[in-house]
Amino acid sequence: MTPLLVPLHGLGSRQDLPLPLPAAVGGAVLVLLVSFAVLGLAWREPRWDGLARGVPLPGLTRLVDGRWFRTVLAVLGLLAFAWLGAALWLGRDRVTNPVFGFTYVWLWVGIVPLSLLLGPVYRLANPLALLARSLHRAGLPTGGLRSLAGTTWRRLGTFPAAIGLLAFSWLELVQPDNNTLAVLQAWWLAWVAALLGGTILFGARWVGAADPFQAYADLVSRASPWQRVDGVVHLVNPLRQLGTSGSPAGTWAVVATLLGGTAFDGFTSTSWWVRTTQSSGLPRELWGTVGLLGMVALITLTFALGVRGIGHLRPAGPVNLMAASVIPIVIGYAVAHYLSLLVLEGQRTLINLSDPLGLGWNAFGTAELAILPLWLDTPAATATIQLLAIVGGHVVGVLVAHELALRVLPVRRRLTGQLPLLLVMIGYTCGGLLLLFSP
């Protein structure tokens, strides 16, 4: 992704690891095996049946349900959309244009900590969702294809959003000249047209099914401690929430696309990939397209094979059910690969945001700010965070997978049925560490 000035994987390297790479990989595998063994001995029955109720917060519920609160969020979303739209269409074609940092850093990377810390707040501020609702309320001919109702919507789930996530990954990792306004303008137009055009055809619910960023935000927010239970906001155990919240159709496609895209991002930085693509006579776009699709397919296939020990692939219930166990892994990979990017380039985007047209403005008083490296001037600290994020995400994933498996497996197969998925998660752990820290 060329408009950014720091590596996508942060500043850590294999030389900065607290342990040699083989020891780090071996230790990670041992941690997963020990975690599974402890769970098998101490956690033999499902513990999280029912909703994750936690502590009810009626005061907070009244706040977030208040019309003024939702209006403020919606207005802020529309203003941000308009401000960045001005930068997109009227700004200068330079890397200092804040629309690049907003799209590739704030929106794509920042959506993870935002959804973890605040829950499903993105859907309240999503300007395209507001526009879709406005079209519907204005009496415009939305929802022309009435067949998409009831069970059809449930079957559709988030499959369209998974396609959108794959398309954005291609833009970020493969698209030539993705650091130019012309390319970004075309993709923004396609995004808006797909969502609003789909709203006209299928109704206002289309945005929730097809917006890749809202699907990503909703997925991550399932690991947030702020959740609604019976209409009331509760402070809950995030692990229990992951183990009890329902997974809509297409959840497996969303997590496979996110995990596959991040893995391919790491793969493109390996010396083998760089040498092979540079020495090949084939276009790099072809290499990138095949590589991205291949990595997503590999994640999908291995995950499906791991779930085979728990249930059949058709119907896709077990696949979507167990996809919840991959959400912590997706979050861990995002933190490991992009946290440094968010910290450094996120600050740069804030600085550039005051001057969207490149005219020397200082609209928000941020133009004169300096970028603070925080812990990033110590590469060993970054490498440690990356290692802990990947291993920690997999440990939490094993825990959630164990709880979900206990709920659906017969007693005689409660451990053996989980072994294929455990092996897959070990493979993801080793692969993630090797891609992140290998030269």
C-alpha cells in the first residue's frame, strides 16, 4: 500500500524478538497445546449457555438510545464523509491528502480498536446507512426486489460484505497506483453505488448485509464488553459474548477473507515473494490477484477441514458457529500487523486532516502537531506486542472453540472432535509468526 510511509507490519523484526524465531514458534505451539489440555481437564461441560447478561447499565442505555445522541453521531458521520469527500474530489493528488490515510488507516485499521472499545458504534455513525434509511423514509422506490425478505435475508447474511472485503483487500494490496486520487475516486464511487444502488433494489437492510466496513466493525464488536441484552446495554464478559452471540450466515466468509488478506499482506513482504515477482515475466497484478485469492482459499479450506471434526459442512451451521472462535485470531493478526501503522500514520492523517485541499489550512489546529513515536522507537517492544497479539488471539480462539464444541459434540467425541480445529489453529499460529518475522 504505497501511500503510507512505514511498513504495514510495524517496526519489529525477527532480530527484535524476545526469543529466537524457532523458540518463539515452538513456545507458541506449546502454549496452545497446554491451553487445550487444561481446558480438556478443567472445562468438560458447556458453561456459557444463554446470553452473556453481565451488569445491566440502564443509564448508559438511555444515553445511547437518546435521539440527540444518535443524531450527533449521524451528523458527525455525514460531516466526516463530506470533509473527506472534498479531499477526494477537490484535494491535491499527493500523499499528504488525508483521504489516503483515512481510507487505508483510520477506516480500515482504526475500525478494530474503535469496535473493541465502544462496541457496534460504527453502524450508528455510518453515513451510507443513514442515507439508505433516508431514501426509504423519503418514500423513494427502495426494495424493488421483494423476494429478499424473511428467510432469504437470513440466508444472505454477510456474504455480500465478504465480497466487498475481498475487493478492498485487492485495492489495498494489489491495485496499481492505489496511492492516486483517480484510483481512489473510482473505488469510492463503486462502494457508494453498490450500497445505495443495492438499497434501491433490495431495501434499507442491504447496507447491513453488504457494507464491508460495517460487517468488519460488527464482527470485532462481538469481542467488546459493551453488548445489548434484551434491549439494555450490559457490561459483559467478552469471551462469553463470543461463545453465545449468534453468527449470521456468511460469518465464515468474512473471517476467512479478513484472515486471508492479512496473511497475504505478510506473505508479500517475504524475500521469496519479492524475488519471485521481480524475476517473473508475468504482471505483478496477476501475481497479487492469484496470491490473494489463493491465501483466502487456503484459509477457507483449512478452516472447513478443521470444522469437519465438529459437524458436516452442509448445512453451514457448524462453520458459522465455529467462525466465532476465529474472531480473536483476526483481531490478534490486525493488532500484530497494523498497530504501528495506526499509531504513526494515524497521527499523520490527523495532521493532514486540517488541510484537505492542500491550501495551507489549519482547520482543526492539528497542522503543526508533531508525530509521537511512543513505544515505537524501541523495536523490541513492538516485536513483543506483535508476538503476544498473535499468540494471545489464538489462545482465546482455542478457549472459545472449546466452549462452542462442547455445546454441539456428543460426550464421547468432545475432545477428539476438536483436534482437527486445534491443529488448524496451530498452523495459523506458526504461519502468522513466520510471515510476520521471517526475512
